[in-house]
Amino acid sequence: MSDVALNVLPVFALILLGWVLVRAGYLREELGEGLGEFVFRVAVPVLLFRTIAEADFAGGAPWRIWVAYFAGVAVTWAIAHLVATLGFRRDRRIGVLAGVSAAFANTVFIGLPLVSRVVGEDGLVAISVLLSVHLPTMMIAGTVLMERAERKEGVREPQSLSELLLGIVRNLVRNPLVIGLFAGALFHTGGVPLVGPVKVMVDQVAGMAAPAALMSIGMALVRYKVAGNARIALAMTALKLLLLPGCVYVACRLLGLTPEWTAAMVLTASVPTGVNAWLLANHFGVGHALASSTITMTTALGVFTVSFWAWLLA
């Protein structure tokens, strides 16, 4: 258990430190936004580029990672939707947002640092493979399902599916994570080695990704609070922290993933809800309190559940 604490607690301690620094007024909240932008646009893309460029895919076929992870996502999302619409009598739009809140893990800002620390390089390869499709898959699914829910609820006239998908594709092409992964894939397939000063510079920038990401998410948490919808948010928190990693664990075992890749996928699934849930709520103008409360609760309770999953996988 001491090894688990040594690996997991520092991750959440850095998140807490970032929150305290802003909450106490020692640093401005705007600095957290700037740090988060640096992490998303520079540090993490460089880390993904290096990981894919130097990756060894001896652990198995990458498609098994996608199947294992998204099987867990599909089950959790469906159950969250039913809990929200049937259990809490909310409309279809809240049902979609409940699914997003329960199934959209903070893979970049918490998942990457956690997997890097607990699993190591093999785990980073696995989560990088997942990230190559995670963001587009989750955002397309969330956006399309929300548009469909709005159509059924008669809230407003939805845009056409072609316009919707075209807008998502435009955003993905400009996404720094996608660019970093694509550049790493080019280096990997071309057999271009990272050596000399370029290697040193890439390693230094990539090394900043984990601590900067954790600090920035802590600094950003100041704006997210438990504001109403506490019961439904607590239900989504339980699904996110327990059901999603449990389903992913079962899927990984059934598909025969290596212990390292299994650990990477389960730990990624176990991390708190990502801010994308709030961004989707903000874009469609519904469910802000649910998304905000779930982000806060999963982050506060995640230190215990992530420690449990890390202990189980060890």
C-alpha cells in the first residue's frame, strides 16, 4: 500500500496545491488559465509526439485498447443516461450530459501524469494510443446525442448533421493533441530517431507536462463548485469513479491486454471527470450545475478510488 500512496498521493497533492494557491489569493486564477493553455498547446502535444515517435507496440494490437476502453464508456454512458432520465426524471438533454459527466475522463491533465507515474513508459504508449481517438470520439458522440436530444425535446432547431460534423472536423484538425500525435506517428513510421539537442529539448518540454498539468487543473477547480443537483451529481460520481474503471478492467481482461496496458486503461478510466463535460454544457446552455458538481466531487473523492484501483492493479 505504501507504493500506491507514493505514486497516487503526489498526483492529487499537486492538484490540491494548485487549488490552494489560487484559493488563498497567492496566485491569480488567470495564471492557471495560462498554465493550462501552455500544457494543452505545448507540453502535452510534445509529450505525445515523443511517446509515439519512440513507441514500442509489442504489447499488442492498438485496436484492442480502443475496444476495451470504449466498451466501458458505452456501458457507463448508457446507465448514466437511464439513471438521469428514469431515476431522477430529467429530460433527454440532462441525460446526455449525465452520460458525458460519468464517462468522460480527464485523460490529458490527470490521466497522463498518473499513468506515467504508476505504469511508466509502456503505460504512456497505451494512453497515447487511446488519446489518438478519445477526444474526437467523445466530443462527436456528445455533440450528436445532444443535438438529437434537443430535436426530441423541441428546444431549438438543430443544425444539420453535415454542418455539425464539419465543424468538429475543423476543430480537430487544429487541435494541438491531434497534431502532436500525428507528428509522432510520422516519425515512428519513417524511422526517424530523436537524437542530439532536439532530443534534449523535447525531453525537457515533455518533462514539464505532468506537474504543470496537475497544477493547472487544481488552479482551475476554483471555478467549479457543488451548486445544486447534488444527488444526481453524486450518482454520476459513483458511476465515473467505480463503474467505468470496473467495466474497462473486465473488457481488458476479456481481450487479453498485457498487465501494463490494462493498468494504463483502468487508471485512465478511474480519474476524475474532465472539464469537457462543462464545456459541452456551456456550449448547449444546459446542465452547468450537474457538470460542475460532478467535476468537483470526482476530483475530491478520486484520491481514494484511484488509490483503490492502483492497489488492485498492483
